Amino acid sequence: MPAYILIRVKTSQPEQLKAYQQTAPAIVAQYKGKFIVRGGNSMVLEGTSEPGRIVVLEFPTLADAEAFYRSPEYSAAKKLRDGIADFEMIAVEGLTPT
């Protein structure tokens, strides 16, 4: 069953976030993930929260998503964004394709 990591990023220093943005995609791919959404225009349809930058990653399973997040490679990459951006990340199982 596929799984998704939903990410909301807020930063006032987008230029300084580039090192992280250049490093993360290879780690996502290494753990069998792929980008479904990577920024782009967004709008709030309900609620009051400003969305910030939205990223959605897809993995074959929830275990793969967790392995990516807890990996030594991604732990090192996270240090590149310390103090630069606020990340909210949620992993969720998707529906089985019919």
C-alpha cells in the first residue's frame, strides 16, 4: 500500500534552504520515494492557516517512508535546514490501487 509524507515548510530565508533542497531529492530516491508535489502555487480553501511551501512524497509503503525519515542520510540533511525553516511532516498510508 503506498504511503505519503506530507510536508509544510515555512521559511523567511529561502536562499539559505537551497543546500537542503539540493541534497534531499537523492535521499528520497535512495529510499524508493518520489516527489508528487514540490512547491508550486497553492491556496487555502478552508481554514485560516497560511500553507507555506507544500511538498508531497510518495513511497511504496509506510515502512519505506519511515526508513527514509529515520535514515542517517536524511538525519544529516535535516541539519542543513536547522534554524532556517520550520517543517511539519506527516506520514500517511494511501489507498490500495484498484
